[in-house]
Amino acid sequence: MTNPLYDPYAVLQKVYGGGAYLQQALASTPVDGKDRARTVKICYGVLENDKLFDLYIRTFAPRTPKLPVRILLKVAMFMIVNMNKPRYMVTDNAVALAKKLGKGGAAGFLNAFLRAFDPARAVLPADEAEALSVRYSYPVFAVKKLLSAYGRETAEAVMAPRPARTYVRFCNEETARRYTEGSAAEKTPFPGLYAFPSFVRGAGYDAGEYTFQSVGSVAVCAAVGPCARLLDACAAPGGKSVLLAGKCRSVTAFELHPHRAELIRAYARRMGADNIGIVCRDSSVFDARYEGAFDAVLVDAPCSGFGVAGEDPDIRLFRKEEDMPAIEAAQRAILAACSRYVRAGGDLYYSTCSVLPEENDGAVAALLQGGAPFSVREVQSPLAHQKMRYGIQFLPHISAGAGFYVSRLHREG
């Protein structure tokens, strides 16, 4: 029988040791099909509790163990504390795996730690932001921003883990009925989009019967009105371009990297969207050839990703405060350049998958204060949201797990 700690350890070694994103690490690690659900649960759970487990290690270890041992400890603690697995069983497996990995010298330490550690004896920091950072495994700087923007109750709700859902968008309602009948799927407010507790990809995916697209991504597309010529300025991997191709006569998709442009091309081909033109270019650099060329422009800007930290918990691990100035500068540069591609009387849409105001209303405010000839228009959505000064904010705890922002600006004639 396979050691239940082995696969989670192999995946998390790539995350902690190699800087891989969790989804990449899961995709590149061979895992037996019957064990995959357990492995995914453990890996997500460890990252969602990373700082809390670090507190336990600091509390009960005489000195900080090396990375491989820390990973083993975190996997074992998650299984004991969060999965209610027998302590003796987890401990024996952790010790056995340490020996198999050539870390036999740590076997005694692992055995003593896992048999003795008591979560109730660990003390959270006295500072509010630091305590919440440990409890929810969020960077302290992000916790402070959330507390300032939303208050403690909402900030905690945004950071709290929630049950995993897989969002599947079907090509039409008839196909959706075929896949959802008799299942545990939940309908969303958007046509053809359903949430599943789990969904196994099959032949229908390659046939274009369905695709995987988050509820936040679909909500942003729903906020964009039909038009003749649309620019999707930050288009990869292509989900928004493909969905918007269904209500716009033509879509131009900008993407900086050729390999990511190929993802858009493959996505469009699979879903039968033949009215998308792909251009490899840097959206932050103005190109006079496109000035006033589009009825609408969508800038779905690169961002910190804290709105989707539930889906990608490695964001909490890797995102640093020192990253933010460059991220915000890139957002403002892309927005400023692409705003000039909107024709008079057209619309500019700005979106992110962030819940931090500096990246959202802050970016729109910078554009307007710079004298861009736009006025704010109301954005409506059937998905629950919070109104902001310049747009609407989807928050994970009220918006089906989505942490997205969208604003609509109208270019004056």
C-alpha cells in the first residue's frame, strides 16, 4: 500500500522547494487515480494552513528543521488536525517516509514531535493583523489592507477557506442538462455555468461541449455589453475572449508571450470561436495603429491574485509586499495605453481577480485623475457584489467564491 504522505510530499516539495504553483505541481506529479482526491485535499489544506503550521513548528520544535522535514510535518499535522486521522498511523507513516527519503536522522525528531504536539497550546500573536495572518495564512501586508478596506468581519470572511467547487460552462443549456441531470451540480446566475463538487474531464471537453471557467471570469464577461469590435487586452488563456466572441462581431486578443497566444488559439479552436484575431504584443505600450479602433476594450489586468487565493493558495505563500508597486504600475500602464484604443462613444472595462482597492478603484482613479476623457457608468450583475466608487467588487464569501472587480467607463464623444 502506498504511503499516504508520499504523493502530497512529492507535490509540495515542488511548491516549497522549487517555487512551482500548486496546480502546476499537481499536474506534473504522477498520482494514482484512486489517491488523487486525497492528495489534492491535503496539498490545498497544507498551503491554506501554512503559517499556522509554522507556528506549531516554532512552538514545539527546539530548532527549525530543514525543508524536507518541515514539509513532512505539515502534511502529517494536516492529516491529524484537519482530517482526524489516527495520530499513531500518521506518525508511523511520516517516520517511514523520512527513512525512505534518506532523512532517517530526523526519524526520532518526527516521532517525538508528532506524538507530543498539541495545537491548543500554540499561542497566536497579540497583534490583530499578525494573528489573522497566522490563522488564515495570508501575508500580513494583505491582511492589513483587507482590514482597512472592509473591516474585520468581512476581511475574515474573504480569507476563510471554503469548499472547493469546479465551474463548468456548457456550450448550451441542452448540453448542460445532459451533464447535470442527477448530479450535485449547482446552477449559477449565468447561462450554462454550473458549479460541481468535482468534475472529471472527458471527451466532451475536446469536442467543445464544455469548458472550465470561473464564475468570476464569467461575471466579468457578463458585464461587457455586445459590440461590433472588441479588444481583450490581456487575453490568455482565452476564456474571456471565447465567451465574448459569442456576443461581439469580432474580438482582437492581445497577448505578450507567443506560447500563451497559442493557448488562446487552441481554446478558440476547441470551442468553435472563429472570430478571434490574436496579436502578440505588449499591452502596456501604446500603438498608434489601434487608436480609436474598438467599440469596447476589456483590460483584465495582471494582479496580485488575492481574489482567487482560495483556488490558488500558493498566492498566499509567494506574494510579497514588495511585489505590489510593480504590479500596480503595470496595471496603470496597460489601462492608460489601452484606453486610447476606445472610439468616441465606446466603453472601457477594467477588471482584476483582486480584492485589494489599490489595484481596483485605485487604478481607475489614477486614469481619471490623469485627464482621460471617460465617465463612470453603472455596472450591474446577477451575482452578489459590493458597490465601490468606480465599479463593483465580487467577494468570495458572497459571490460564489469569486474575488473579482469590474468597472465600466464610457468615452465621451
